[in-house]
Amino acid sequence: MDLNLTILEYVVEVAKCGSISKAAQSLFISQPHLSNQIKAVEKQLGVTLFLRSARGIELTREGKIFVDEAQEILAGVKGLQDKLQVNPEHAVLSKLSVTRSQQVLKCITQFINENSDRENFTLKIKETSPFEVIDDVYNREAELGVIHFFEAQKEYIFNRIQSLGLIYHNHFEREFLTLFSKNSSLSKEPVIHSEMLNNRLLVMYGDYEVLTASYENAAKNAGIELTRKRIYVYDRASAMEILHNCPDSYMWITGVHDATLKRYNLEVRKCEDAKIMSLGGSIYSTDEPLSWSTNALFQKMLKIDWTEPIK
């Protein structure tokens, strides 16, 4: 057998307790296993570490040398761990999985600016579909998930969250708006109606639907016809670029940052006769408490006014 830190701890604990049985209890291992480990070390080194008698066990001269050296090694390892180990109370260590949201991104950037001077800062942000966000939280790939989804997907989403034993905290329910280029003919219309959208290109996030929670169901619930002219994208930048360069395209969206509207020359408007609702909230597990940094982000999100446009 090779000497390792575990073996060193075993020998030191036996010396400390003066008994194999007491040391085994302290180490939460079986007495036969600990006894066999000690014998294996002695055999490998060719020395006797402990003298066994009716009164217990005592260290031999070689045993004292071994224990002294082992204690120094273990103390050195602990000191190294203390120097390198991140103190969770002072470090930012957060993993988030979120659907695409300007409000959430703004919240995250504020948190980054408030805590960027910390010596240890690791923030992992994954933008994806609401279905994958749920899986990420369940699989512990994210501490906190933030999702936005169509009202028509509510039953599917909530059943999935409940079946996995996760907690959902509702943030908002709000109407979807239409987003299109200022060069679009829609921009000249005083009022937007759903029939104006029928023959236009609809830009959609391709990972926002499953068969049992589809875009068709969302449109049907809103009483509108879903165009068969669709462009599926998987990131915000692609969506904005297409809307900017293709005036005949449009997108359903809950909000857009003013800077994004200006950058891509876009306009956001309400469709007067369509009521497509969006729901949003946070997901987390009850198995482990949120780290302070993730909880701080969560508390920020609770204060977001989701009904207001982003500035």
C-alpha cells in the first residue's frame, strides 16, 4: 500500500485515542478495517508503530517519529488549504441558468459592478430554454434558475417543477409585445392588429417549445393565427440582427432595453387584439440553501418592476 493523507490521519488518530476501537469510532470506520490498515503500514515500513497490551496501545520509538512527521505533514496540508480555499462568506460563487431576459441581465450586471472588487469572483451564467433551466437546477448545474414562458405552457412547466421537487417563486405575468424594425411598414401604422402580422416573418426562439407546450397552443389561447413563415433562432443577438436587417420580420417579446432598441433601430409596440401572456419566476432546490451571492442576486430579482420598460 502507498502512504497517503488518509493513512497518516489513521495513525495519528490511533495515537491520540490510545485505542483502535475508539479511533475507529472517531473516524467513523470499522475497527477491523482500521486495524488492518495499521498492520499494512507497519508491514510496508518494516517497523512496529504500536505496542499492544491489555492496557491498550502505546507508540514505539519509530511510532513517535512517524506520528510527529505525520502531524507536521497534515498541518502543512491544512495550512495550504486554508490559504487557497475560498471563503464562501466573502466570495462570489454562483451558477445561474436563465432564459433570455434583459431585466435579469440588468440585475446581474448591477450585482457584478457591486461585487467585482472581491478577491474571489466566479459567476457562471447560462442562457437557455425554460425546460433546460429546470433540468439545470434539478441536476445541480445551477443554484438558481430564472424562467419566462407562455401562459399556455404553464401546466406543463408547473407539473415538471413539482415532479422534480423544486420550488417556484412567481415574479410576474405580463403581456407580450411586438418587436420590429423602424423600417418596417408596421412602424407607420397607428395601431397594430394581429391580421397585419399574418404574412410576415415571425422570429422565434427555437428551444422555447416542446410538443405538449408549443407555440401553436400559445397562439390558440390568444385567439390568433400563427404564421407559417418562421425563423427559429437560439440567441438574442441573432434575433436582433434579423429584425434589424429584415423589415418584414417581427417578434413577440416582453421587453427590450432602450439601448438595444437604438442600436438595432427597433420599435416595440402592443398588438391591440392579441393577448399573449408571459409568466416568469425563479426556481431553486430546497436540498441546499443558496450561497450568499446567489441569494443576493435572487433578492435583487424580487425587487425588479417587471411592468416597467428597461432603461
